[in-house]
Amino acid sequence: MSFTSSSRQLPNTDETPERETPEPGAPSPGPEQTASAPDGGQTPATEELADGATLTEPKPEPEPEPEPEPEAAVPEGGQGASSPVPEDHAEASGGAEAADEGDGDDGRQDAHPASPSDGGGTGGADVQTGAGAATDAAGGDAGSEDGGDDGSAGEAAAADGWLRRRYPVAARVLGWTVTGLAAVLVLFALLMPSRADQFHPAQFLRVPVEAVFGAALVLVLPRRPRIAVAVVAGLALGVLTVLNLLDVGFNEYLGRGFNVVLDWALFSDAQAYLQDTFGSGGALGIAVLAVVLVIAVLALITLSVVRLGNLVARNHEVATRTTLVAAIVWVTCAALGVQFTGVPIASEHVALAVQDRAHRVRDTIRDEAEFAKIAKKDTFANTPPDQLLTDLRGKDMMITFIESYGRSAIEDPVMAPGVDATLTAENKKLTGAGFAAKSGWLTSATYGGSSWLGHSTFLSGLWINNQQRYRTVTAGDHLTLPGAFKKTGAWDTVGVMPGVQKAWPEQKFYGIDKLYDSRDLGYRGPKFSWSTMPDQYALTAFERLVHGKKHDKPLMSTVILTSSHQPWAPIPKTVPQDQVGDGSVYDAIEKAGKRPGDIITSSQKSKEEYGKSIQYSVTSLIDYLVKYGNKNTVLIFLGDHQPIARVSGNHASHDVPVSIVAKDPKVLDRIADWGWTDGLQPEHGAPVWKMSAFRDRFLTAYGSTPHS
């Protein structure tokens, strides 16, 4: 006898006989054995007796079909069915994951239908525990908003449930660990400073008001708005973290923060520097690593914020109390000015950082318009040619920049002994050859890099401290020092710039008639990291191609020396002048020198090698002047900026030394009232001017008449 059952398998009972299953190969009963009853049941079986009579087995009374057990509630669109779980069993197994207060963010139970091997009992349902909830990626909720699952979500839920059943302790520890790491990452992003020297424990032992406000907002938002707000906040915090990392790098190398309006153009220069320093493969690897880092920061911080937001929403009561306590602590510490090792406990770092960046953007936009007006004004713009530089007529002029030659080279305890000894020795060479020098200090418009800003500031008499100002001034016709010499008609103007490796349209702005860049100097030796050639070779080529030739007019030469450019490895060595040749002699020197990787991560080694590079550059220049200079030679040489903070130190000044050297005593007499120090080494207390002030002071001292 058989009957139709529901889709749920019911337990067997003594009153319900099991239907026998015919063995394989047994004949099916014929129509004389069974017949279908009109009601869909079976007719009574008949048995034929020996005398031909038939005995009919009475039809048993049908037993009432048992009531189906109520099925566990399954969200609409869910898959499968789950067996009911008694409350005491759920509590004993850790309890179901708490739902978000009032936002419909219910925990999901794993449904497992009972199998015959369960001994006839109902299938046990796996309940998601609180610890298991912590392992959800980003604190996420299984399923969609309306409870529906897709195939991949079901597979992920099954795998997650299996992990929790098989390794409950490991799953709990993993969940706590991931949540803890998310909290640490978000706290780091909220409190991260923008300078490397500010990274100390007290900086991160503060209460960020942004976290308190964010938790309060999460507590009152429904699920969907909460997730959306968390994603937006996470992305914003990730972007701010990336900008803070750029600030750290720019402060370390350029002594200023990253300008979100102007500084994107510098990345191409940075890539070229990396390629020159580490080769194409190394530069590509660093670029790829930087991109991966940015993506990782954005993704991890966003996921962390979402995870913490869901955690707060699931633990509404505890989170509310915690948020209230944190708010009281923050307000109290802010009102009383409570500090720990000089750092305020109440932090509003993110708000202040955003405000600071907004001010920078606004100031940059305003500065562009204001500087355009300033650049049009020029004290000597309308000075007649015959009233310019009258006291230098007939002199061969050289303006020479030494890369990264800053005040730290002369005063830092690590670099100063070697550099000062070199300046003393070279000054003796000068005096022995009949030259004299006076030296002072100039405050550069740049720091650690962007040398062209220092060059343009010194030569134009305008404060060029950012890329926008540089573009503005070089696109105009403001009078430069080389341009003033050219305007007189009494000098030929030339430029020797081994660091220029491509077209240089600024040549016209500076008033340089003939430019000799790295492609024109005939060098056949190796590069020394970023520097295309040693300073000694560049000066030797200048003498061979320009200065040593006969010319009708005196020369006004602008020379930029590059051997002291970071990373200061390898450094050239001075060779006998008659062995310089085409530069091939430097092959062995370059191969024997140190590699950038040997010193770039060590501040002490970088300082030592930087000091040696300055000694080499100064020696090369003075050796050239003593050998090839004459009574009409006037040399002005200076640094373009200080070296990076890893060498010059945190919060170092922007000061650089400047010297004027000449044989004719009348040249130095003209600047006697400047208060500069005799010799190549300026005293600590010598006058300090802004670099932009030099042009007008120089023009005035040597006979130029202002006509604005």
C-alpha cells in the first residue's frame, strides 16, 4: 500500500508499513493483480482458490495522512528549505547573528534538508554565530536586500558556513583579526601626519572627531544609505591618505606639500630621474609599485570603513554607548586642551587637512592671476641699452649654478668639515692666481629639487616658487640677467647646460643666443646617475667650443653644473686635464663608483656622498677659473637650492651660498657695501637676501639706471 507524501521526508512509524521495492529483474504485477481505484488508490488484492473460487482481501481502512510539520521561514527568493531549530539550541550554539537595528539586515541561516541517515530526525540547521559574522568580507550581509541569492552568493555562503562548522575557533579568530586590522587602518588614515618627522606614537594615540561623527551617522542610517555613505567616506579617506603620502614625499624632497593643482606635471620629471638613476626596468618597477599601492590604499580603506560601519550597525546598543563616551571624551579634551607629549588628544586632523588643501587650491588660483600682473612690472624694462651694466663693459661674465649647493654643505657637522676644507684650499688657489672673492647667502625659491625654479628666480628677479609661475614668466618678456647683457649689444650670450637633454624653448626667454646642451658637448663617456657628464668635462668642453675661441665681443655665459645632483652615486673624480678627451676616461671611474642603492636608503651615507659631490664640483670650477681665467673674467657662482631633507635635515633653511670672483679689484669694490664675507665661504651671520632680490641689486651696483 502506498500514499502520496509532501516534499518534506517524514519519519517512518509503525502504523505506516514500508512499501516493498521489487528486486531488479522481478516481473511487474499484471492487471489481474492490481487495478486502479477511481480515487487513485489501489483495489483490494484477490487470490484464486483451488476450487476456482476467489478470496478477496478486505480493503483496510485508510489511515489519516499526518499533518505536515511547519517549514522554517525562507526569505522570498531563497534557495532550499531549512529545518526549524529550537530556541534553546540556537542559544546554545552561540545565537544567530544579530540583525541591524530596524534596517532589515537579518542574519541568514544555512538550510540543510534532513537525510535518511539522520535516523529519521529533522535536519539540523546551521546558525550563523556572532563570531562567524565577523568573518563576512567588509562586515557584509549574505544575500541581497530582498533576501535573494544568486549562484555565486550561495556557493560563497556554503563555503563560509563549512569553514565555521569545521574550524569555528579559527573562523572566530580570523574575524576578530580582520576587524582589528580594519580599525587600525582607518585610525591610521584619520591621524596620519604629512611629514616624516611627525610619525611618532603620540600622533596616533588621539581621538579623531571624524570617527565619532561617522559612528553616530552610521547608527541612524538605514542599511542602503549606510553602505553608500560608508563607501563614499572610505574612498574620500583613501584619496586623502594618498595625498598625505604625496605630502610626506614632497616635504622630504622639496620641503613643501603636494600641490594638487600644479604638481602633477612633476611626475614626468620624477619618472625621468628614476630612469636615469635605476635604469628603465627599475623605473618601470617603481611606477607599477606606486600604482598598485594607490589602488590598494583606496580599496582597503574603503572596505575597512564599510566593515566597521556594519559592525557598528549590528551592535547598536554597545556602539551607541561607546560613541557617546568617545564624544564626551573628545569634547572634554578639546575644551581643556588636554595633550600627551605635546600632542592634543582631541584630533580634528582630517577636517584641518581638507581645509588646508582647499586653501592651497584657492591660493594657487588667485596667485596665478596676481603673479601675471607682477611679472609685467619691471624696474629695468625700459632702461636704454647704453645705461645697462656700464661698469662691467669688456668683462667676460660667467654665471654658474652648482646643483644642490646649499647652506647645509657648509654648516652641517657631517658635510661641513670636508666642504669647508675644500673651500679654504680653493680660495688659496684663487688668491695665488690673483683672484679675490666675496660671499653671502641667498634664500632660494625652491628646496630639494625643481632647480629650474631657482635658476629663473635668480636670473629674472621674480619669486618663482611654483610651476605655474615658471610657465607664466617664461611665456613673457621679463628682463633676465643674460637678457640685460644681450640688450646692451656689448656681449654675446651663451648657455652651457649638460642637464638639458631635449628641446628647451626657455632659451629665448633668457636671452641666450647660443645653447650647448648635453647633445652638443661631444661627450662619449658614461652617465653618472642623473648627471649626463662630469662637471670637469662640461667646463673643458665649454673652453674648447666657446671660451677658448676668438670672438669679437666678451661672453656672458650661463653654465649649469650637474655632478652634485642626487643621488650622489657614483661621483666623478678629477683627472689630469690633458686626459679628459671625449670623456671615455671616465668609464673606469663610473664602474668603480658606488651605486645609488648603496646610499639612497641611508641618511648618513647620503650626507657623506653629497659632501664629496660638492667638493668635486667646487674644485672643478675653481680649477677651470685658475687655468683659463684672466684679468677680465668675472665669475658669479651659487647653489640653486638646498639638498633634500634626508641630507639637509628637517626644517632646514632654503639658504644657498653665492660668491662673486674677479681679478679686477674694482669689480668687488662695487659691492663693498653689501656686507659680504671675503673669500669663498660666507660667514654664518653674513647678509641673507631673497634670491629674487639679486638681479636688481646687481644691475644697480654695476651702473644700470632704473626705467620702469
